[in-house]
Amino acid sequence: MTPTIRQIRYFVSTAEHGQISQAAIDLSISQSAVTTAIKELENATGVDLFTRTAHGMELTSAGREFLFHAYEILNKLSEAMMVKVPSFDMEGQLNVAATYTVLGYFLPHHIDRLSRSHPKLQIQLFELTRDAIEEGLLSNRYDMAVILTSNNVNPDLSTETLLSSRRRLWLPSRHPLLSRDSVGLKEVSEEPYIMLTIDEAAHTALRYWSQTPYRPQVRLRSSSTEAVRSMVANGHGVAILSDMVHRPWSLEGKRIETIILRDPVPSMDIGLAWRRNVEFSPAMDAFRDYFRRVFSIGQHVPA
């Protein structure tokens, strides 16, 4: 039996969440539907993809290998759904600024798609801090920017949010908090904390912590997402970071679990920015229209 896209989607969500219950919530379906799909997928592949434990679903070595291919399948299908006749009449250059997180985890594959839709459009990318991006937009050095719109407070800029990425608590596998029915910032404040500092992450974190009587016990501050990932996976602390930068394993192959906190934690919003009242060029229109089209149809691959 050939695996279906639905089964692959359910498998990926279970692998990322480590629990069938969380995968079912993410997919807005029943737990039995997820369980059935995984069993069907294991029957089709002839191997066990997960080990069932008291803590949830852990990938087997075959499961980790299959996850790598599953990501490729879903990405290729997503690209196929974006097939469009190239707009060969669109020419020009567009100077686009972006922050570190946006360039590292969001923008590259969209630039690839844009280059195929508009092969004569030259997009020059610049990685900068938010302050430098704002100054560059206002002085016309950059035409547009892709930024964390949740951090923008400049009244001279217009922004359009494309994606909201939920922030969750990251923990190492088998952490005691995983057995709790409810976890909030009070419980997090009792754990050593690994603080990411890039793209004003620390400033954002302190904003929502300041709304509570609790404070994180910061063990390490780092501008490296991979360093935070490894520290958490190896049991040196916990962190609160967005789903966009989450990966289920560290570079050492150790699993990272996530929990939705009961306390309100703002999402990380990603979107476009430009100088208010600027006259859009055809290239700017094409850039904005691409993202509007992509995010208006959603990010899930059809079953």
C-alpha cells in the first residue's frame, strides 16, 4: 500500500510534538485518526516508526530516517502547489532587508520561489538589526523588509503580518514538567533558564515575564539558537521559544519536547515592512503580492 499525504502529515506532526494528543490538537482531528494513520503508515513501510513510552511517542532510528524524507515530500508537494507561469516581463532590482531569525528560518525558500516566478527580478538581501532596518527603510536604502512585526513600534513604517508563530516551553526529554497537567511561568521560574538574545528575544521575554511576579533564573544568555537548543536538549535548562525555530532534536540527536504554557505568552509575528506612504514600484508590488498569495491560502498541504 502506498502511503498517503494525510498519513505523512499525521506522522510529521506526531514526530514534532512527541505525543498523539498534541498532534491531534495541532491537526484539529481525533486522536484515533492519528493513531490509525500511523499504524497504516507502519504497515505500509514494514517498520516501527515510533516507540510508545509513558512519556509519549519516540522515533525509532527508522522513524528518524523516514522523518527526513517526509519533510522532503511535504516540501516538494508544497512547491508543486505553488507552480506558476514565470512573469518574464517583471524586471528590476529589489533591496530587501531582514533580521537574523527571518533569514535563518523563514525567508530563503520564499526567495527561491520568487526567483522562479520572476526570473528577471534581482533581489538583494541584507541581514541587519531591527534598528538598522528601520533607518534604512526610512532613508530609502532598502525597498522593503521582512521582520518580526511583533517588535515594530515605529509609526513611520507600515507593516503587514504574514505568520504568527506560537511560543512554547522547550524542555529535554523526560523532564519532570512533562508529567504535569498544567505548567505556567511560576513552574518555569523554578528551573534554570537558557535565554536567547538574538533579534531582541531577551527584551521580548522580559516584557511578558514582567506581567507576572516571577522571573527566570537565567543560566546562560546566548545569541545562538543552536546553542540554546543544545543546552536544553542536554538538560542544562529550559527555554521559551517560537515554533518557527523549533526542531525536535539538537545537533547531538537529543530530543526537545514542548509544552503550551497556561500563562499568556505573545506569539512571534513575521511580516513585511515598508516606509509609510511610499509609492510601490512594480517589483515591490510583486514581492508583496507573492506573500499575500502564499499566506492567504495557508501553510498546510492538502490531504
